[in-house]
Amino acid sequence: MKRRDFISKTGVGAVVAGSTLLAPSIVHAKADYKWKMVTAWPKNFPGLGAGANLLAKMINEMSGGRIKVKVYGANELVPAFEVFDAVSKGTAQIGHAGAYYWKGKSEATQFFSAVPFGLTAQEMNAWLYYGGGMELWRELYAPFNLIPAAAGNSGVQMAGWFNKEIKSTADLKGLKMRIPGLGGEVLRRAGGTTVNIPGGELFTSLQSGALDATEWVGPYNDLAFGLHKAAKYYYYPGWHEPGSTMEAMINKTAFEALPKDLQAIVMAACKAVNMDMISEYTARNNQALDTLVNKHGVQLRALPDEVLKTLKQLSDEVVLELANKDPMAMKIYSSFNQFRTQVSQWSTLSEQAFLKARAL
């Protein structure tokens, strides 16, 4: 009887002990973090909006439902240009946008989206992940209670849609164009008038004549917006956005409240979406360009070398002036510029030389 009592007691003890050991993992598995994602893009918009949706989907699935992210397109929860503040304040836990929209917060944010005549998508990722760029980006966003991550890239964009031909730099004078970030300042110095409006307003503004020209992204997104119905000429290359990084900005308080494994999942999902988006744009842009030219009769034009040289000179001036505005901007510029100089040598011997050889 004593032995049975002992076995019974130890058995119960084992169950109790087992329950005690298992309880934390059960609670951990059922932990539920409900996040809102606000974006600067129209809901479900091809490429950009789809990238935000994919990021949410990956976080949901990779976490086994422990994080549930609901996506809100521009103007559903907050306007496109209020994404930064919404995530910073915790109204939403994560945002998806382009860093150059936040130059009003800090002009140095523009280094992490698109610098005219700067880095291609592949070079940008190299700087961010292996050249110290990501550490600088996090340092810049830290005072705003934000953690940034690269979460997409559109690759080299198009110069934009124009209702008149650009034959010389003189044709830029008086041109009213939607072009954000540093590219907008460059065009302004070339004599143009620049505005920055959300993508959803581009077609109407161009069609009504409120704009003479606009840039957006490239054939894939531009076809989706129907911009070919509002302008005649389609110019390349996208000197102002050679490798535009899309960002996921994460509320730091919300991120640090996650267990370490969920933090790793969020960051891994951002990295996966960063790769996925550039892959999709590379595949879709060519298909869309073929449709624009051969089905809709779009007139494809190359910007004259004279125009590009002028824009390059002005770009160098604008970027250097930005760097001189404050120590943090100079710190980022020094890293960016040094990396661009170094990587350009390799890109010339590898990518550029190969593409030239392939065209023979």
C-alpha cells in the first residue's frame, strides 16, 4: 500500500511538474499580437501594395498566427504621407512606404530610398546589409521610436511621363512635374516646378493639365495607373531613382514587446519581401513595357546626354548640400559616397561590362 501510495504521489507529482513545465510553452504558442500596417500605397496596388500585403502574409504565416497583421492602404486609416507619424506614435505597429517621403522629419532619410545617380537595387542592398547602411538607418530612426528595414525595391525606374518632348535642358524650364525627394530638388534647380502628391492623384492631375509631367515607378505600375492615357512621351532612364528601396518601419515599443523568435521572424519576412519585390519588378516591367509600346502606341524616348549631364552635376551639388546640413547627414553621406565609389569599380567590370558584351 505504501508503495502504491508512493507511485500514486510521484505520478501526480510528475503530472503536476510536467504541467508546470509545459504551461509556459502553451501560453507562448497562443500569444496573440494584433498589428496594424499602414501604407503609402493604394490598397492592393500592383508591386508596391502587393509587397505590403506579402509582408503581412509572411509574418502571419511564419509566426503560426502568433502575430496577426492587418493591412490598411493609403487613406484607409491614415493618409499616405502620415504613415511615419502613425507608426512612430503607435497608432499602427508597422508601416510600408518610401523613406524620402519623410524629409520633413530629417532630410537624411532620403539616403535610404533613392539618391539621384546613386546606387542600383543590388548595390543598395549591398550597402545596407554589408556596408554599414542599415546601422546608420537605425541610428537615424531611433529618436522617432522606429526600427527601419528594407522591404522591397523597384529597381531602376523610368524618368517619367511627359506631354512634350525633352530635347535639351531648356525644355525643363517651367516644367511642372510630380517628382519627390532629392530628384525634385534637382529638377527645381534645372528650372522646373516640382510637386509631391500621392500616386492615387497622378492620373487626374496629368490629364487635367495640372501637371506637365510625372514620374511614378516604371512600366508595371505606370500601366496599372493608366498614365499612358494622360501623357504621350515616356522617358528613360530613371536618373533620380536608380534603385528605390521600400521600407518597413516598425514601432520600436511594439517590436521590443515581441519574443526574440517573433522579432527574428519579422526581420526575416522583411528581407524576403525585399528580394521578392525586385524579382517581380524585373519580370513584370518588360511585359508591361511591351504592352505600352506595342498595344497602346506609347512613344519611348531617351533623355539626351546633355540633359543627363546637367542633372548629374546638379545632383552632386544637391546631395553634398544635404550632407552639410547636420553631422548625422554627413555621417550617412560619407558612408554612402565611399561605398558608391568602391562598388562602381566592380560594377563597371562586372554588370556593365557584361551587359555591353551581351548587346554585341
